[in-house]
Amino acid sequence: MKMIKAFIVGATVIITTGCATAVSPVGNGALFTSVKGPVNATTSTGISKSGQSCATNILGLIAVGDSSISTAKQKADISKVANIDHQSTTVLGLFSNFCTIVEGE
């Protein structure tokens, strides 16, 4: 009876969790995705610094990180933003990584 309950709990966890995917402007590949895309761009300032912030998802069960624009700005000490891009990587739906890249002065 304990084996049946353990199996049911395990199957429920597997069925109800999503795959580990990241946002992609062209969709996610079944085996591998590595895409970089634009979010925002201006020409009001030069580009002398670049900061990156990332979040990671494993098996659709664990998601950690901070991929915010403000964190990417803080990491590179950027006060004037010129470009904001994102980069997403997914492997077999088991692992995904999403990064925000901020460039500016």
C-alpha cells in the first residue's frame, strides 16, 4: 500500500510540473534553444558598460534567480540605459536559463 501511495505522489508531481522553458522570440526547440533578442533600444546614450542578470529553471521544479533590468544595471553600475536585450537557453526542456542584458553608461 505504501508503494502505491508513493507511486501516486511521484506520478502526480511529474505530471503536474511544467517543462523547464524560457521565453524565445522564435519558439523553443525540442532539443536545444539558444536565442538572443531585443527588448528595448534607444540612441540617447553611448554604450560603455554591459550588465547581465539571469534566472534558471531546472526540470520545471526549481526556479531561482533575478533577471530584472535593475539588477543588470546595478551589476555594471549603469545609470543611463541604451539597450536592453534578453538571451534564453533551453536544453531538452530539462534546464533553462533566461538572462537580461543591459547596455549603457
